[in-house]
Amino acid sequence: MNIDRAVFTLAGSMLLISLALALLVSPYWLLLTAFVGANLFQAAFTGFCPAAIVFRRLGLKEGPAFTCPRAQA
């Protein structure tokens, strides 16, 4: 598994869990859904993703979406 797949898996899991919690516990869990969506949106434009940084430090190999620009130089 590479960083890209790990980020997408984490984001998808967080979205599904927060939607289930919103239905079963409290609608305030939709704030987590909004946060994950906003983070994905900004990562698409900036390339900055905190989850990708964590996964990189855990030793996952880089995929094409979250490559470090300094490593390519």
C-alpha cells in the first residue's frame, strides 16, 4: 500500500463513520464529514495533507499524488 491509497482509505473510512455516527448519535458528527471533505478539497489544490505526512513517517512508500517536491529535485 502506498501513501495515496492509505489517505483515500482513511478519508473514506472517516466519512462513512461520521455519517453513521450522525445518523445514530448526533447530527453534530456531520462537522467531521465537512472537515474531511474540506481537507480533501484543499489537498487537491495545495498538495499539503497532514495524513500523508503521518503515513510517510510511518514508512509507507510514496504514490504519485503526494510526492515531496524536494525529493524530486
